[in-house]
Amino acid sequence: MDMRGKYKSYIRFVVYMFIFWLLITQIYTMKFLIMGAAASFVVAWICMPLFTIRNLSQTKQYFVFDVSLVKFFAYFIWLMKELVLANLDVTKAVMQKTVRIEPKVICFRVNFDNPLAIALLANSITLTPGTITLHVNKSNVYEIHALTRTAAQGILDGSMAKKVAWLYDYDDTVEILDTNTVTPHSNCSGKESVVKKL
């Protein structure tokens, strides 16, 4: 994050703090507005280092709130829809007379540098019923356990990774790794050959 990026992030943080101040106090006289603005500048300046995170190679800094609120809201709505669909799929798989559970480990790689994007993708996958993130290594290779064929297909199409890439303004491709030799008890080394790029 360069100086211009830090300045933009600081101003954004001040605005968030000021909105928070307005919601808490609910007093809109000039005196309180000036006090709130001053407090927002001071609190944002003090807390800025706490909301800044470095990448794994320690070469870049990322601000936690440096994401479009409109995009984040759109991602949240999309994720809620995916949760409902995944819930229905797992319920159907469990309730049917012939069990449709087909556990599988899937490996894919994304070229995210931002630790927040890496964590958001891993947690979104785990939050979705039928899939769980087992491991993410330093090469950004995700090891995912899928309970059903539909859940596995949802990971293999790369839609969630693409959504997170869109949220954080990445245009990198998702690489699906060859997992023919991967069993539920093994892990993805990241050395598997790429079978598909999305």
C-alpha cells in the first residue's frame, strides 16, 4: 500500500468512524458533529495500524476495510443464496433412500496476495454446507472436502473463488489441480498438474 493508498484508507476509516459516532450518539447539533468528526480523525489515526495486515511475503500491506461496500453487500447476498442451495442439496442427499453421499477431496490454487481474500474464500467454503476447507498452504493451494457430487461440482466450477477475486479486484484465474491420487486422508502438495484453468 503506497502513501496514496494509505491516505485513501485513512479517510475511508474516518468516514466509517464518523458514521458509527452518529449511530451511537444520535445527536445532530453542530457541537456534537464537530466533536464526532474530531474524535473520528483521532481514533482512525490511532487504530489504523491495528486494521492493516501484511501479505505472507511481508512485501505489501492491506487495509481491512479497503473493499467496496456495494461489492461486499452483493457478495453477501450471493453467499446467502449459495448457503440455501447447498442446504437443500445436503438435505436431499441425506433424506433419500439411496444415499448420494460421495466424499471427495478437491484441490485448487488461486493467486491471491491479500490474506483477507484468502481467509474469506476459505471461510465461505467452510460456511457452505457440504464443503469444508481442510487446509490452505503458503502457495495458496486450497484442500477442500466435498460431501456430495453437487458440492464438488460447485467447487470445481470456481464460482466462489471468482466471486472473491471480483470482490478484491483480482483478475487471476483459478487452477483446478489433478486430484486423481488424492484420497480423503491425504493432502494437496501443490505439485499436482493443472487440469483446468477457470
